[in-house]
Amino acid sequence: MFNALSEAERDTITAVVFVGTFFVAFGVGRFLKRRAGVRLGLLFRLFCLILAFYAAIAVYGIHASWRNHVGAAAILLSTALVVALVNRYVWDFYFEKKRQTPIPHFLREVVGGIIFLIVLLFVLSYGYHAETQLKGLLAGSGVIAIILGFAGQGFFAGIIGGVAIQINRPYKVGDWLQVGERFAEVMEINWRSTRLRTNDAIYLDIPNNEMVSHTIVNLHYPTVVHAMRIRVGVEYKNPPSRVKDALFRAASTAEGVLAEPKTKIFLVDFAESAVIYEVKFYMGNHARINEVNDAVRTNVWYELKRQGITIPFPIRTLHVERKGVASMHEEHQEARAILRDEALFECLSDQQIDNLVQQSRVSHFGRGERVIREGAEGESMFVLLRGSAEVSISKNGTSIPVATLKAPDCFGEMSLLTGERRTATVRAETDCQVMEIGKPVMAELLRASPDCLERLSELLAQRKMETEGLLKEAASHSQNERKEREYKATFLHRLRTFFEL
């Protein structure tokens, strides 16, 4: 009855018998392994393939002597030695030990299966060459249909892509990749696909053949340090050099931005309603991209506002803004009251304090922004009108908080009066409103009131002694007085020299 079937039908039935016999035998082995603990390895899989092979040729109607069958079985079983040698010297020694490239277990099994198929074709061609019936079996349309079906579903394409990724290692678990418009972290690499997780905890499962068919942007190779860019538009009236300096200060001091490599600013376009600048900054682990971008943009807003550089509204929008006179008057009143109670300015008249307030600049600093930096040059002092700030000093590479400033505290006066470098870093704890008194304003007042020099030098001497702890030591009164006179004379000389009086 089987002989009455067409050649195509016989080929299909033979292929089905081959595949069915293999999976039934393999399933029995899996059952024994899981339920009974029987350890079955490569030889058992070869046995399943040989059993399926002989079942197929029996159904097909091929008859040969027992010597042919024994020889074919011996040759097929000898592939176990070839596979073992490949595993030992190719996968273990060359790739994993010499190239430090882990090889997935699935790849080993695929290569082992290919070796077996090559040997199987050899046996069919030479061991059974006298059997003309094998021509149909070798060209079995059923087997070809199964292979084409798998390939059409991208199954083998995914496996090949996974092999390429495992060998070339363009990325590893923990790396951040740019996939289209998204940024995602590699969570798992298996033989079929790569699983990624975005910043929004959304998981992506992308087939490996799709991963290798596109450009892979690895943000963590060769190191986790990489550059990011954001763009800012400002009004045309602002000089580019001034804008670049402001953007550099804002971005380079943002939390999460690395000091090296340095931040860079580029003018990239003259748009319809704004000049476009690009801020290029460097960061480490990409997992903090949202926080770092937020810190940079926040600092940019505050810094541009302090410098009077406007981020324009859309060109179709008419925006009219007038700062309330009452608000400005309130700020000046607060500043006058603070300066009037500050010992450094008690020698000034009310009119002089009014002039000081009128000529000084009020700035806003956002939470976390640095107002002054330890070691930086400075020729101004600050009056904290609103908010609070943290004072810290650097020791052995570590920032140590030493004090907290609250309105109406003053700070930075030593740099204003003597030109010394900043002795501490002051960083805004909350949004702060700060009045900055510069050297030109102070110099004009001292020229008008030279008698203030004596009082200022005396106050600076007292503060220096307090800082050094001399007033708390059990020293004689005469020693303290002598030290204070020395400091006072020194500061008086420095004041006259610094302000050219």
C-alpha cells in the first residue's frame, strides 16, 4: 500500500516519521531525567537521532545488509568523539579561556547537531549508494518544508543573531543602549533575543536578528563615561560669548555632570525666534539621565535669569512684562534693614546704605546651585535675603558641611574687602534670593568715607582672631591686644592696597 503512494507523499510521511520518532524518544529521555534522575547526555541524543533515522528508512522501504547498518551506526556514534573535541578545544580553550568569550550551551548543541547531519549525509551517500530509493529521501520535501517553515518565522535568524552577539560582544548585561529614540539597560541576553528595560521600567524583548541588523549605540562602551546634549534658545540681543559663559557655568556645576571631560557649549543655529546653543556635558551611569538632564536645565534657567539673558517666547506670542515697583521696593527695604544691622556697615550713613542697595544686584539661585566655590577668586560679598544655604569646606577630597546660612546672614566679605580667595563653598539648600555687593560699589563708598577703613580693619582683625580661636585661649590680655593690633594693621594696609585708597 505504501508503494502505491506518490514519491512526494512518501517523502512527507518519511520526514514525519523521522521527526516524530526523534521527539518521542527524546521526550522519554527527558521524562526519565526529571522523574527518575537518569543522567542522559550527548550519546542519548545521538541514539535518538539514529533511532529516528532507521525508523524513517524502514518506513521508506530501504533494505540493506546488517553490515551496512552496523557500519552506519558506528560512524554515526563516532560523531560523539568529534563533538567532544570541538567542545574542548574550540569552545572551552579558544573562546572561553583565550578570548574570554562565554559560549551559550545552545550554540554548542546546534554545532553538534550540524556535525551529526554532515556525518549522516556522508553515510547516506556512501553507505547506501546502491540503494536508489535514497534519492527521494535525500531530497525529502517534508524535511525541506519544515526547515523553510522555521526559517520563515525568523527562528534560525534569531539564533544566528544570538551567536553573533555572544561572539562579538557588542554589549553586555548592565550596559545602556540607544534603541531608536529610547534608552534602555540590557537585562538579559539569551540565544533568541535581548531583553532591555527603559527608565520607565518598561521591558523590551527584541529578537537578536533585529539587534544585529541595526547600528548598536552602546553608551557604556568602552567606559560608562559618555556625552549627552541638550539645546537652549536665547534672544538675539545677547552676545554669544556671554551666553556661552553662562551656559558653561550652569551645566558644569549641575549635580551628576562630570568635571572631566569638560562641558562644551556650541552655537548651532540661528532660528526664527532664537539663537540655538547646544550644551554638551559628560556623565557616568546612564541610569541617572533624567535627574542629570533636570539638574542641567534647572541650573540653566536660574543662571540665565541672573545674567538677564532671556529664553524667548514663541515668535507669535506678544509678551509684556513689568516688574512691580512694590516688589522691588520690598527687596530694597529688606536689604537696607539687613545692612543697617551688619557691623561691617555701621559706619555708613543711611544715604550711603541706600546707594549701596541701589547699585547692587539681586540674584536668584535654585536649590542645589553653588553660589561661591572654595578656592575661587572673588571681589564681592553676598547678603542672603531669602532662603537657606550650606557652607562646606574641602578636606582630603571630601566636602564637609560646617555651617548653615539663613536670611539675613552675610557671607563672602573677606574676598570683597581684601581680595582673598574664597575659603569655603556655599550651596543653596532652598531657592535663595541673594544680593551681591561688588568691589566697584564698595570702593566708591570707602573713598567717600575714609574713616570707615579703621572700623573695617578692626572688625576683620576680630573675626580672624575668632576664627583662629585666639579669643578663647587662656592667653594674657596683653598678648591678645598685641595680636589684634598686628592683624588690624595688616588688614588696614590690605584694604588701602586692594581699593587703591
